[in-house]
Amino acid sequence: MNQVIKRKNDINEMLKAFDSIADYDEHGQKYYFVFQDKKRGGQWTLMKTGNKWSIHGKGKDYCDAEEIFLTSEEVVRFIWKNRSAVNQKRKMLYKKEPVRT
């Protein structure tokens, strides 16, 4: 899987492999991926429960009232809009993985 999002097709690959790159919340029964919200100065959480996608933003001076549910097309647009921050987080995670030989 490509570690950097350069095309929208890269987002589709990321979403297919989401369960393997995201953390899992046992209590909430969902996968989640947290990355920087560069526009508002906080963080975004992208979540997947079954086949449903949602986002939630939180920062020092703000907190979204609730999760915002997105269609498949909307989640692709959301990631594309925030690809710089998503790429930054994915690169950081990739560096932490042990090298396989």
C-alpha cells in the first residue's frame, strides 16, 4: 500500500486497508485514525463502524457536538482535502513499524 496520498485512487486503497492502519476501540466497536486538523488547530478522528464512516473534530478551543457521518464519496473528499495531515500521520506510523526481512 502506498504510504503517501498523491491521487484519489490512493485514498481508495487506504480505505480498503483502514482496519490494518487504524486503532480499534473495543468499547465503541470502531476503528479510528487520528490526525492533525491544520485548519482549526486541533485533531480530526476518522472512524469506521462496519461500513459506516464518520469524523469528529476536537481542539483546545473547540469540540464538534457529535460525530458527523459521511457517505463513501464524502469521506474520499474529506481525506483529499486533508491529505497533507493524513500523509504526515501515515509517514509517522510507517517509521514506527519494524523493518521486515
